[in-house]
Amino acid sequence: MASTQGAAQVLVASNRGPVSYTGQQDGSLVARRGGGGLVSGLSAIGSDADALWVCAALSDGDREAVRRGVGEPGVRMLDIPADVHADAYNGIANSVLWFVHHMLYQTPLEPVFDAEFRRQWASYQAYNRAFAEALAQEAAEGAAVVVQDYHLALAPRMLRQLRPDLRIGHFSHTPWAPPDYFRLLPDDIAAELLAGILGADRAAFLTRRWADAFTDCCHAVLGPGIPSGTRVGVHGLGADADFLRGRAHEPDVAERMTALRTEIGAGRRAIVRVDRTELSKNIVRGLLAYRQLLADRPEWRERVVHVAFAYPSRQDLAVYRDYTAAVQRVAEEINAEYGTAGWTPVLLHVEDDFARSLAAYRLADVALVNPIRDGMNLVAKEVPVVSDEGCVLVLSREAGAYEELGADAITVNPYDIGGTADALHRALTLPADERAERTKRLIAAATALPPAQWFLDQLHALQAGQAG
Ligand code: G6P
């Protein structure tokens, strides 16, 4: 047992934490709490449970907060050197691992495993070690630790070596690549990633499909496969209906609905999408499908608007910046080609605004969720829950949410632009009673495992040593 043992009974580790800090002109720091499934999941543990969230400082404001000892109870931010973090987060996690698990490499975007990659890999190891050491320090005897995502694939094994007494879980929010694709990673790196996660007592995923791919990779890369000490589990995170419905009926959302209704124009249908601007979300092909709908079926011109909120993400990386620019370019092209004095075919907004997203959810007639691959995709679950009149979901068969929602959605092959255009037409013409029936079933499936229960289930399974 480590001599530096701490007091926390339940620990979560993730790159992005629940709070971020911004420096003000007068030198003060303003804290902003984020949303998301993990934040509401953790709130289920309550404040007196000795819970601790270990995360990385991501901005200059965050680093300053760590230096000044400013912080929130229950959160420990690690001041990992900025260059180490940049290599681990931008270089390895978001340029390599994200692309492998979402199978995004295609010419001319190819993986490059050279000396620079090896240098960044050393930073990824150091970053993971910083988390493992902090967790080892903070955890009480026998505590449960849930490590999150592809940023921290090595941490479970490192932590196991430091603290064999802990119950360690790893949860992947992304898909997992099948062996033929995963093995494009150098052999030693592929093995190190798998062995890292296998250091956990439990490796959990959002769907059975990703869990099976992980198991297949272990067999293909490591030979003996999953060691007897590690269980593989599945927990499909659902929408937080109470929170979303409450938040969607606050005055700032109502204000934005009024503005959005004016932008859309009276009597028009709304095809809504809300994403981080990121290649796996397949926003460009969604726009091209909408363009094809307008080209092939002129009856929809002036009668429909594509409301696309695409919030820039990971803009330190050129490939994400270029994608954001491509989204904007294609939207402008469609508006130039088809727009009229009284009708803007695509309403593209790029400034992140949660209240406006909820306003769009409420007004949606059709929700377009067409990722190339996606761990789950919560938008697919959230729009039916929040929409005022019920909505038709056009859903990629490659989203994790497909396993739960596919039967009541209109499903698409995300690469098939023509097929997606047809699906949009079908969605727009679905009879009202069928739309209502489908929405009812979508809501039931989408809310089956709300975030708090999702987290508690993982915790209990970890403490009980269960699979499943
Ligand atoms: C995905 C990952 C999360 C990540 C989120 C936002 O859903 O699985 O771990 O937090 O994207 O990405 P970012 O790079 O902005 O944290």
C-alpha cells in the first residue's frame, strides 16, 4: 500500500473536468461549470461521499487557478506542463487515437508514425503517469476509481502498479476500432494501449459493439486476450430528461425560440443538427445531402430550413480548423445557390450557445444525426425528449445510439449522400400520427439510463466485480 494514501472513496479521472477558469482584466479568475453526462452523473454520489474528480488544467486560466490554489471542493486540477499536455491531447489523443477509433483516416489524411510521433507518445505516457500518481495519492484504501476515455488509456495499469488495493474502472466514451483498423498503430503502441486499459478491473463501453471490438483487439494484438482479472462491461448513457426539460423552459430559451422562428420563417419545417465541429460528425455530408434534397425535390425549396449549429472544437489542430472552414464554405454555397430574398436555406451558427441549442431542439421537425462513427451521440437522444411537437430522427447506423434508437429512427449509411437526402424527404413527409408514436418510443429508449444511474451502475458493478 502506498504511504501517501488519501481520503477519497470514489474518484473520477478525465482530461476535461467539470470547471474551467478565465482570467479577468483585474487579475481575478472567473469559474465556469460545464454540463454533460459525467457532471450530472457524479452529482448522484452526493457531497458527503468523499468523491474527487481529477482532471487536467486546460487553459492559462486553469493553470493560474492551480498556482494560486484556487479550486472547487471535490475537484483537483493537474498542472501538467503545457507542452506535455499539448503533445498528449492534441498530438496523440485527438490526432491519432480519435482518428483510429472513429476510423477517420483516408487519403490524404494518413497516419504518420515517425520520430515526432514517438516524442509525443512519451508526453502521452507522462500525462497518464501524472494522473496515475495523483489518483494514487488521493485514493483511500480500497477506493473505486473510474478513469475516462482515450486520453487516459495507460493510467489504469500505471495506477494498478502504484496501488494494487484499488478497484479501478476504465470507461470509453468513443467507439472502439475493429482489429483490422486498430492494428494500423505500431505494434508496441497498440499493445501498450490495450495493456493499459486491461490494468483496470473493469473496462466499460457505451455499446456492446464497441466492447466486442475491444475484446477482438485484445485477442488479435495480445494473443491471450482478456486476462481473468478484467471484466468487460456495457453502460449506454442516456439523456437527462428532467434537467433538459427544465432548462429548455427557462426564459432565455424562449427568447431564442422567438428569434429562431423569425430566422426560419413562418410555416417552414426545420431540420436541426447540433454538433461540435469535428470530422466524425459528418456535417459536410449532411449539408450535401440537404443540397441534394433541394436539387432533386424542388417542392421543398422555400418550405424547409436546415438549422445547423456547429460549435468549433479542438481548433489548435489544422485538420479540425480546415473542417470548420469546409462546413462554413458548403453552407454558404447552398445559400448562394438556392437562397431567395425571403428564404435562407441553411442557418449555420458557430458560436456555442446551449440555450439556443435547446431552442432549436424544441422547434425541430427533423433531427439529423449522421456521424461516420460515434461512441453514443447524445443529441440523438436529447432532441426527441425536448422537441415540442415530437420530431423524426434521421440517424446514422454507425452511432452508438443506433443500438437503442435504430428501430424508431430513419437510419442512414453516413457516407451515402443520396440515401441521406431520401431519408430527409421521408422524415419530412412522415404522417403526424407515426411521428408521434415514434417520438414516444424514442423518448422511452433515450431516457432508460439517465446519467446519475449510468454512473452508479458502473460504480456498483466495479465494487461488486461484475461484468455486463
Ligand atoms: C468526446 C470525448 C470526450 C470529450 C469530448 C469533447 O465526446 O469522448 O472525452 O470530452 O469529446 O472533446 P474535447 O476535446 O473538447 O474535450
